[in-house]
Amino acid sequence: MSLDKCGVACVLAGQPFDTAKVKMQTFPYMYRNFVDCTVRTYHIEGLRGLYHGTVPALVANVAENAVLFACYGFCQKLVSYALGLHNESQLRDHHKATAGSLASVFSSLVLCPTELVKCRMQTQHEMWVSGHKGIPYKSTTPWSIVCDILKSEGVTGLYRGLSSTWLREIPGYFFFFGGYEFSNSILNRNHETQPGPIVVTISGGVGGACFWLSVYPVDSVKSRIQVHSMVSHQGRFLPSLLNILRTEGIFTLYSGLMATVIRAFPANAALFLAYEMTKRTLTKWTSTEM
């Protein structure tokens, strides 16, 4: 399965989990837990409610992974050059993790606007119920949200939460690629051969879990900024974080974590498997043509 097809499959399978995550992050007082959020969303909004934001989520996933993995190879070369190494094969696990962090700087530029639209679509019901009657309910489309943002804030409005996205992505992808490469090193005992599909699958799942476990509170603040800025125009990370800690406590920042980890392990396992298989296929074609 190619990388883009794998990404589409992962989004379609995991979107209900992501919807529950965003709802619980932005309106934690409305839901007791992941199951309560999912069941109530289904009863009130139907199956469609669990899939709000699917279109921008698909765009975000495909665009982010395309940029991320394309830049990952380039950043590996950049890191090896900075360290004075002859090629990328000499890089150690933490060097590759650093390359992943650098690659996330570029992928965040395509991820931030699409995540902004996705989060706002996923929380339309909660915004309406919480008293913001001026918020359109059930009739909003991705394009209408984009048009509203451009009309009221300009192009820069699409990048609300970009600094929070960088604060999540840069350290997150260090642990993402670091967890993947470290797991590969442990599970692939014969380091002279490429890791097999099972090793790649497990390592990919570990990498995904490491990502979210390391930066989940930052993601919670980012979701708050992108959703609640519809009415308050808040956009600064540190004041938002301090306000949450002061008024709601630190555990609020972990609302929806279980749903996220459940979704992350199989999704990233499939993603890395597709990435490795695609890379090896392209390598074989290149060597055959030469």
C-alpha cells in the first residue's frame, strides 16, 4: 500500500477517535471519558458527527506525511553533513530523531491550516451548546470556514496556533522518529539486514505512541487556541496554558489521551510499513534501471 493510500485508510478508521479527542480537549467539562463522548456524539449527531472534519483531516494527513517524509531524507543528509559523516547510514538513532524534528518544521506549515479547519468542524455542536449561538451549526463546510477566516483575519488567520503546532511537532517528532529507530535497533537483532514487516509495524506503533505521550498537553492547548479563538481571538500559547492550569488543573491537559494512543499505535504502524515498503520498492527500481 502506498503512503497516501495508507494515510487515507488511517484517517477513515481513526477519525471517530480523533473527533472524541478534540471534543474532550476543548470542552472537558462536557464529557466524563472517551466512551461517554463517543456515545453521546453518536446519539446527538449520528455517525456523521463522529466524522466531522474528515475532509480537512484527509488533506492534512496526506500533505503532512508527503512533506514530512520527503524532508526527513533531506534532513538526514543535512545532519550527517553537519556532523562530518560520509553518509546517512552512519547516523545514530538520536541523530535520525533530530532529522525528524527538523523535517517537522516544514510539515507544520501545511498541517496548521488544515488542523484549524478540522478542529472547528469537530466542535461545532459543543460551541453552539455552550452558548455561542452565533456559531453556525451543522451547515458549516470546510470551504465556508476557510472563507470566514480569510474574510475576518486574512491569510494569517489560517495559521492561528502555528507556534503551538511547532511546540508540539518539533519535540514530538524527535520522540516519534527516535522511538521508531530505537525500537528498530532493539527488535532487528541482525543489523546487517533491513528490518522485516513485523519489526517495522511494531516500531511504527511505538513511534506513534511516543509522539503523543511526550507532547499531548501541548496538543490540548493548541486545540483550545484553534477552537476558542472563534469567539475570543486568543492565540498565545503560554497565557492559554497558564489559564488552564490555574482554572482547571493539570489533568485537564490529558483529556482524551486514551483515545489518542489507541488510534496512534495501529495508524502509525501502518504508516511506517507503507513508508518502508515504498522506499524499498523505489530503491529496487532505481538500482534496476542503473
